[in-house]
Amino acid sequence: MPQESVAVGWDGPGPASHCVLLVPQELVSKLLHLHFKDDKTRVSGDALLLTAELLKVFVVEAAIRSVRQAQAEDLACVDVDQLEKVLPQLLLDF
């Protein structure tokens, strides 16, 4: 499998308005195969791209929500505590 990465960009409000996330397709493939019961299970290229896109959307959304949580708490830096606070609702939304 070729070693490719897929990038996503986001322009939103605020000073840190640009975010680029690279997700190597090899990593996505490895994550999927870790949860397959049969080692012979294969993933098509389209399914791999779709899964990578979903993963990117999830990670970017988690980062955005964590930043908003930190802003609501008047914090200058996002910590794992903010991610933990937004994660339950994020998981329900996905």
C-alpha cells in the first residue's frame, strides 16, 4: 500500500483560525485491521479514504470544542481537562 497522507483544512473564527491535519492512510488501515477478527479482511481504497476523512472530522471537531471549552473557562491554554469535558457530547454526536 502506498504511503499517502490526507490533509484537511479549517478556517473558522478566532486567532488560531487555520488547522491542517495529516492522517497517514497506513495508520488508518492499521487501526482498522487491529479490530478485525479475521486477518484476511481487506479494506477497499474508497473505504479507507472515507474512514480517514471521518477520523479527521472527529479530531478537528474535538480540538475546536476543546478550545471553546477553554475559552468558556477563561483559560489561555487547552489541556486534557477540556477535552475530557467535551468528549462525552462529541461521542454522542458522532
